[in-house]
Amino acid sequence: MNSNLILSKLPIVLALATVFYAVPTWADDSSIKICQKPPVAGYDSVDCLSEGLAVVIRSTFERPYFYHKHGYIDTSGQIVVPLQYDKARSFQEGLAAVATSRPLTNIAMLYKWGFINKNGELIAPLQYENVKSFSEGLAMVEKNSSSGFINKTGEEVISLQYSQASSFSEGVASVQKGDKWGFINRAGEIVIPIQYDYANSFSEELALVEKDGKYGFINRQGDEVIPLQYGYATSFNEGLASVSMTEYYPSSEYNYGFIDKKGDFVIPEQYDHAYAFDNGVARVVKGDKWSLIDPSGNRVTSTKYSAIENFNEGLARVEKDDRFGFINRSGYEVIPTEYDYMESFDQGLVIVTREEKEGVINNVGKVIVPVQFDHISYTADGIIHVSQADKHGFIDRSGTVISPLQYDEASVFIDGLARVKKDGKYGFIDRTGNAVIPLQYEAALDFNEGLAAVTKNGKSGFIDNTGAIIIPLQYDDAWHFDKGLLAVDTEDMMGIIDKTGQVVIPLEYDNIDTFKEGLASAQKEGLWGFIDTENKTVVPFKYDKVEPFVSDMALVTKSNKVGLVNKSGQEIVPVQFNDLKFLDLTYINFLDEALKGATTFELEDEQGNPIAVADNKTHFSEDSLWYFEGDITSVKQDAQLGYLDNDIAIIPQNQGAIKPFNKGIILVKKEGSIFYIKAEVS
């Protein structure tokens, strides 16, 4: 379909939509809270703004691993905190949880969490295994499987002594010690005894607790104001709580209703399941049909649906007769249940699918893009990318065509420009659809750090957003800059340049990576080593292969043997092992099937002395995952296993026996299987 037909059809469709949805004035709910995102593109993900900042994610490759780097941008889209973290959460109370990671044993990533302020300054070190966002001035942190709380200066004000802990709510937090729960105040004092099998956070002055399989509610004094008599319950919300007299998901039907804070049923037990009230309505299930009810138990929806999902941006996705639509809290079908599939709302828009064609509708049911395209996507800047029959174009969020379907390729808008391809040539268009950088290049990359790599006549260089050539087209290949530096090559030799085109590292290497932790791996005459930013050799060029530095150590390979070097180039572990893996605070598969189903298993050291007993709480199965502590490197040489301790001492382990090592970890080798367990010394 040509662009003129698209342009001619859009006003008709929009007019029809306006007439159809103008009747129920309450369909446009002014209380709808829409996710606000900065007007940017070029990221893999942009989160909603929280306290003026939004998390952004972009994929990056750091040999040999892919990472999703997280950072923060402000309301205008400017980077406030660089994309340097492997995980990041939204700001709460002026602080945000961030984490870095390292790969371990090829099966897991070790994350270390801390907190930053809005200037990107670290206020709590990256040292915790898990954290929760700040609430009431404190944040839960976990280290070595123990939980406590820090304040906004990063000080551990409640010691890490609990098995688990929730965030503070209404002045207290639920904590677990052993297998029992209770509550502490902000001073760390136990204010409600640790006696429950489970305890949820306080909500509306009551907390849900469980003991011996029965649920009830307590007040801040610890009084059981609603007896522990329910088989299942949820916390109070909007003055009501969903409860069942029988256990969760019972075989019998119609067991769920709602109680008030006196414990009286205000909505009788009549539902198979009932969810918490949210802005005046609750989702309930009876048989295989879903409805919305009000606080009096009256059904809001005239239709019974086969599914009603959570409300998002004021609307809930519903399913009826294998078709999808959206309803508001008044039960009105803002978007009729006539689509084969619908995504979730994002900034007031949703992509819908019917008969394998896609379109876009807003949150009052207005058709923005007709359901006629092969594929649609849109970004936080409000630009909708459409494609049909392998041709691409752009439409804005009001439905106005920016650029008709004419391009063979089209990327997202970055710094106000989108890379496009037509008739084999690349260029860039602006938000009005004008080709501000002519389509004249054989290849081009998106803008990154203010520059875009382009190729002409087989040579590559960089242009700015005006199209001016900043770095001459003289290289055999070019990629994105990373922190202002880029590895380039010409005539089969590589070096590093900066964003002005200045040569930082001469083009004298067979291969070179960008700098990490102040060093770059490089290859010369077929052998690998490391250089510093002044092009001085730090690790000699004598290895067949090198890996990036991890904890100031890098894995190196020579003649199929591996070892470790430090940043001074010293071989702190001789290059003589067949294999070597870091094993620091991770999970690993429990592999020995011979132990499957065992109820007791005594562990002994080499002298036969008992060191641990595994009881029936230890589930020995090949599917189990085991947590272990320490800073251990396992090594393998000539089919025999050993390990390195924290002092890099090589300790052989070459017999089919059990041997304890660092911080209570047991290494076991039996019938060819090698695994690790955490010792519980009897």
C-alpha cells in the first residue's frame, strides 16, 4: 500500500473512532496515571520517570560476555548517571540501588549491590548480595545470607542478623530469624515477638500473619485483632481484605470473600478467588469467569470475561472468546474485545494485532495507526516505526505521517536523527522526514556519543549530526565509540583513536580491545598481552589467548594450559593447568545422583574425622542449586582436581575423597562427579 493511501485513510479512521467513543464521557478517566518517559530513543529500554530520573539500558559487548549496562537520564533525556551498572532500580527517597557483576563458573553472574544518590555518587558500597529500595529512611541489605538495614549515609544501623527482612512500613519491618517472623522498629528493637511462621508488612495499620497454617491480622501492639482462622488471606487495601476459610486454591468452590477491619464479612464467600481492591474495584473469579466488583460487592462489569489482568495506566486487558480488549474501572470496554493480541499500555498507547496486522490505539480507544501494518514499534520519544512489505516509515503519536513507507531499512531516532537506507545507500532523516544527511553512504551506524560511523568507497570514518566529517574516511572498518575511545584498523593493523580522530595507541597491533580497568588486551605477531594507556607493555606478548581482568586477575592461555596474571604482569598462578574457574558466592548444580534421596550422609576429612552431617533438609538431586561462600578458584591438571585459596596457594585434590576448604565449603569428588556443598559442622 502506498503512502498516499495511508495518508488518505488515516483521517477517516480517526473520525470514525472519535464518533464511536464520544458517547460515554466517563470513558476518559482524568485520574489515569500514565507512565512518563523522557523523549529519547537509542536505548534497549527506557523506564518510567521516578523522582525526575529514569533508568535506561543499552547492550554492550565486553569480550567474551554481553552485558546490559544501566544508567539514568533526566526529564530532557540527558545522561545524569553514565551507563556503567549491570543492574539498576528506580530512585526512591533520593537514592537508587545499583549493582555490578562478574561471571562465575560459566553458569551464573555474581551481583554486588549498593546505593547511589542523584549525582551518581556511591553512598553505600557495592558489597551486598541483595537489597531493597529505601523506605522510611532505611533500606534492607543482605550479605552472607544475613539481612539488616542501612541509613541514607550507608551506615549499617540495624546489624545483619536476620534470615530475611521486609522494607519498613508504618514504622516497623517484619524480620525472620531462624524460621520464625516478628517485627522490629527503626531502632532495631523487637516490638512484636518473633513467633509467626510468616508475617507481611503493615498495611492500613494491620499486618497479615500466619501460624500453623492459619492467617489472621495483628495491630501495632501485637494484638490479634482478627483471629488466625483463615486458610488464606491478603493484606488490607482500601479497608477490605480478601480471605478464604480454606487453604489457598482449595478443591471446593466459592470460598473467597472480603472482610472489614472488624473481621466481619462485608462481601460473602462466593468466589473461587478474589484479588485486592485497587482504586475502588476488585477482580474476582467464579468458575472460569472474571468480573469487577465494587466495595459493596456489586458487579461493575456487564460482561464476564475469561481473564482480567491488573490495571495499568487506568486500563485492564481482558479476554473474551479468545479475543482481547481493555476495560476501565467503570467496566466500560474502552477498546472492544475484537483483537487477536494486544500488548500492554506504554505512555498511553498500545499495539494491537488482528489477522496478523498491527496498529496502535490510545487509552481512550482512539485509533492512532490503522491495523494494517506488518510490524509496529515505538520508543519513548513518541515516534512510531511502521513497516509493510519490507518498506519502512514513521508516524507520530497523533497519527500524522512523518515519513511514508519508502525505506528499505530504518532505525530509531537518536539525537533527533534516524538512520535510513534506500536504493542501497544510507543517510539520516530528521523528525519532519527531511533527509538532512543525504543518502550517499555504503554503510552507516546509528549516532553514539554524538558521532556516527559511515562508509564510502570502502573506507570508514565519522560524521556529526550536521553531516560534517569529523574523522576522515580512512579506516577499513569502524564501530561505536566507548567512553570516547575506539579501536580502528587499516591495512590489517589496529590501534585506538579518540573522538577528535587523534591516534591514542598507534596502529601497530594485529588486534586490540578498548581499555578496561586501565588496560587493553592486544595481539602482536600472533601473541597476546596487555598494554596501558601510554602504550607500555604491562603483560608480555607471549600468550595464545587472554581474558579480561576480573578482581585484578586475568586468565591467560599458552599451549592449551591456563594460569592467572596480575596487573603487573606477574604469573600469580603458573600457566600449567588444564582448566581454571572462579567460584565466589554463586550457585552451582549438585551433580552426584548417587546421593539422590539420601536422608543422612556423613562427611569426613582425609583422616576419617567427621566434619559435617547432611540431614533430610538437604535435598540431594541433580536439579538442586547450592550456595557457597568464599573466594576460591578451582583448577584442573592432568584430569586431577585441585583449588587455590585466597593466598593463591595451590592445594591438590587428587583422590576420590571429601576435603573441607575455605569458609565451610566442602569439595567432593566421587565416581567421576565433582560438586560442592555447604558444610554444617555437627
